[in-house]
Amino acid sequence: MQIATATENTRIGLNIQLDRAKTLRERNRLGQFATPPKLALDIVDLGKTLLPEERKIHFLDPAFGTGAFYSALLQRFPQEQILSATGYEIDHHYGNGAIQLWCETDLKLEIADFTQIPSPTKAQVNLLLCNPPYARHHHLSREQKQRLQQATIQHTGIKLSGLAGLHCHFLCLTDAWMQEGGLAVWLMPSGFMDVNYGQPIKDYLINRTTLLRIHRFDPTEVQFEDALVSSAVLCFKKAIPPTGHTVCFSEGGSLTFPLRSRQVCLAELRTTPKWTQLGVTSNHSQPPEKKSRQKAAVNAQDTLVDGLIPENLTQPKNCSLKLSDLFTIKRGLATGANHFFILTPEQISQHQLPAAFLQPILPSPRYLQVNEITADAEGNPQIERQLYLLNCTLPEEDLPEQYPHLWHYLQQGKAQGIHTRYLCRHRSPWYTQEKRPPAPLLCTYMGRTSRHRESPFRLLLNHSRATAPNVYLMLYPKPHMASVTQEHPEILKTLWQAFARISPQEFITEGRVYGGGLYKLEPKELGNARLPAFINSLFSWDSVLSH
Ligand SMILES: C[S@@+](CC[C@H](N)C(=O)[O-])C[C@H]1O[C@@H](n2cnc3c(N)ncnc32)[C@H](O)[C@@H]1O
């Protein structure tokens, strides 16, 4: 993925160079305004939270340009997860540069007019990301309009008015490419939400897709430096919406951290002619009577996106969930003498310590290269620095006979005075440890902000049976949440990804800052951190919160 970042820098340079070689009028005609790299990453991140974890990806960008989305995809997904990637670009000017840039990847990029490509016989795409050309209808000739209208009717049965721009036809035409259940994220001018010619598109979104999210950027903050367009991100799954389905409408801020959001039910969408006037004024969910109707109607097989959270968890109670709503947070364990109680495999074999009293424990975060800790068949973390915690509850007098090697090791500890240390002295027996079962989610307890203003804290997803020392905070699902995660372990991953998007500001205001920009976070402070509002469109929390 590092290579992908390097290639992205080259792509950005190439795009600037190619843009400069054209006049603004020429670029306007074909809607040649590239997606800002950060927004492309946000869009891919949104897609990532909605796709099942291991889902192999068949990607399409029908208006490829130099490949802002493809590049973001490669930065966010391992290459082996991307089974196919297809792009279309009408203009050689951008297309040739892109073909050269991506020649060492498996991308199939065709220089062609996407609207004239026959639909595939078998719909294969399950991730479509597109910033379509925004060519308004008066840039289209009468012949072009007729051809587009016919193609759209023929492929999708949708009749678009002559006032619809090229981007509207793009959206409809891709329907035939999308696999059932596939996910599409579009960066669109937000006009279609309000104008008459947008109605067939809104009907399509309401009736033939499961519309998941519409985020409108603040119209005063244009997304493209060189195009005055107010934009929206539109995210849907190709599937008939489940009963009681609601859509997350968000506004302002960024896609990842919107300023406002609201769940809107389809009935409200049907009766609201202008979707930009839905009144996304605060983070409130819908009125209670709608909630209860949904509760009654939900069906265990309804999912937002395959593999994601089942709808039978009903609707969100409040739009700014705190971590402590879902998790009990505890400091990792303090042994009182790490050098004595935390051992390497070599030390264990040297002292012949019995496996029954050893549990894997995570090393300091600086030894962890990754934030997702996988496990081997025995539940040991697959990390370079393997460590084990010595923990025994048996009384000391039982040990010489039953576990002579352990007893001998403890005697060595006593000779060093370990048993008289404060924490050991207050435990009985002195070598027993606090109860800290493995936690599925962990957060580092202290950290520094980087120059890129990233969060000073790391959030880890732990699949192993390793416990953790007190340089971590351990997040244990609250009882009802635990039963939900047991049934649907994939929730944890989605949550973890959502955690990673918690604004650094949330942590920084909660945690305490020490000299040299060092931040520390106590369990209660972490518990107060709010999850980004967008996750309300992914999860339904009432049943978890009501316990
Ligand atoms: C808004 S740009 C998006 C480029 C790139 N995907 C991105 O997000 O930065 C739209 C691209 O679609 C291309 N385009 C315009 N009409 C097209 C068509 N009929 N078929 C394929 N590509 C087209 C333009 O040349 C332009 O590169």
C-alpha cells in the first residue's frame, strides 16, 4: 500500500499537468474536474465500512480520468482483495496518461464513451465509485440527448427528461453493471435532489436501491477548486430496500465527520419534493412512532449490506453514541513487576514454566506494526514480539509438589523482593494478576500527535486471546452488546473502522495533555468519545442501548 501512496503522488502531478494543458472551457464540456484526493479516500473509506470484510472486489469507475478512486482503492485495500478493476475514459488526453500510470496493476482501462458501451451480459461489479462528468443538458446536442435517453430507457426502463445532464444518464446506465447487493458511491452535483428532472432518479433510488446515505457538502464550500458546483455523495446498495428502511442524510463538514445528520424514512423521502429541504438540522433520529413501526417490521434477514449489521437491531436512539454506551472500558493490567511477570518464550523455556499459568499478553504498542491483531489456531497473536503473562491463583504451599519449576521461579522473585512491591503485596497470592480477559478492542493509553494532526491514540482490533498491560485501555462489550457481537462478530470490525474515524479532536478534548504534546486518556475519558454520526446509518442501536 506504500507503493500505492507513491503512485498517488505521481497521479496528482500528472492530473495537474493534464489539466493545465486544457482550457477551462474544454474541461467544462467533458466535466473534467478530478476528485480531490482526500475526498476520494473518504469515499473509499465509506465503501470499506459498508462492504463485508473479506469481500473480493470487482471495481468499476466509468468516468476514470487519471483514477482518483482507483488510486484510493489501492491505498485502502490489499491488492489480492481486488479481483477486477475496470475503467472507462472518453478522452485520450487523460486516458493515455492513466493507462501508462497504472500499467503495472490489473486495471482494465478502455478509452471509450461509457454511455455507448453495451451492458455486460453478466453484472459483476460490486463496488462502483464514480464522479461522473457533469455536463449539463445544454452542452449535449439533440442527437446526444436522444441517444442517451434511449440507452437509459433500454437498459434500465428509466425515462429521463431532456433537461437531465450527462451525469444523470451515467448513474442510470451503470445499474446494468451492478451485481445484486453491490455498492455504489457517487459524487454528484446535488441539483438532482431538488429539480423536476431529478425525480426519476429519486424514484430509482427509493424503489430500486437501498439508499444508505446522502451527504451534502456545505454549498458555500465548493469541493473542486476549479468548478463551482455544490456536491453530494450518494451511497446505495443495489437491492430492494427492506421494510422500515431509513437513510442517513448528513450535511456540512466532511463525509467522515459531518456536522449534522438525520435518519430519514422512505415515506418521508417520497413526500418531500426537495431533498435538500429535509431539515438535516441536528443529530436527531426520527419520531418514536416511526421507530416502533420499524421494529415490528424488521426481519432478521434484512441487512444494510451483506455481512453488515442486521436490521433487527432497530433504529438508533441517539445520533451521538459514546463509546461508553457500548463498552466497559478498563485500564490494562498492572503487574507490579513487568520484568518478572511478563516473559518471552525463551525465558519460559529457560525456567520451564508450565503453560497452564501463561497467557499471551500484548507488548508495548511501539512493537505493534499493525492495528489489527490476528491470531493463530491457538489464539496466540500473530505478532513479532511474543510475550506471556505469568498468572497463577494456586496457594504457594501447593506449588512445590505440583509445579516445582514455577515454585522455584517464584522463590527467585521473592529473593529479589518482588512480593513486597506495592501491587504484589496487595494481592493474594502475591503472584496472581488482575482479571483482564482479552478485549476485542483496545486503545493505547498515551500518545503524541503527529505533524499530520492524526489522533495521538491508536485503536486496535484484537482477534487473539492476548490480554494487555496498562499501556492500553481495554474495551469490553457491555453484556447485550457482547451477545450481539458474538452472533455477528463482523460488527466489531465495522466499529473499529468507525473508531478510526473518530476525530482526533474528540480524543484530544477528552484526554489530558502533558509536556511535549503527550496525551493521556483515562477509561472514563475514552468512554466519553463520541462515535462519528455516520455510523448511525450503519447500525441500529436501540436494543443494545436499552439494556
Ligand atoms: C469528473 S471527472 C472524474 C475523473 C476521476 N474519476 C476522478 O474522480 O477524479 C469525469 C471524467 O469522465 C470523463 N468522461 C466524460 N464523458 C465521458 C464518457 N462519456 N465516457 C467515459 N468517460 C467520460 C472525463 O473526461 C473526465 O475525465
